[in-house]
Amino acid sequence: MNAKNLFGVVLLLLLSLSSREGIMDMVMARSCEAASATFRGPCLVDRDCQIICMNEGFSDGDCQGFLRRCFCKKPCT
């Protein structure tokens, strides 16, 4: 493998690890996630989702995915 190929592989590896799911999951404690049971409509503002999730007993929440659904999070026990 020449230097150009090696550089490309290392760069691709770093980019894949720098994604939110890559590094954040390795650094943070494991969290459990579930779609909100009460949030209705498209999730456009993370703070609105977070408030709904806290009312459902979760510690956090944010809008995710192409369909912009509200997902609630809490530390796994």
C-alpha cells in the first residue's frame, strides 16, 4: 500500500470516527433512546422535544432523522 492509499484510509477512518454517533458514543456513558410517546407532528425545535421528553421522565430529547421525530434519551440502567 503506497502513501497516498494509506493517507486516504486514515482520513476516511478519522471522518467516520468524528461523526456524532462515533466519538460521542465512545466518550459519553451509554444512553437509552426511545421515540416520544406524546410529541405530535414534525419535530422542528430540539428544545420543544427536550421539554416533552422531560415530562415523560427522560433526561433529554432531540429531533432526529429525515422525518424529524422527537427521540427521548436517558442513561441506561
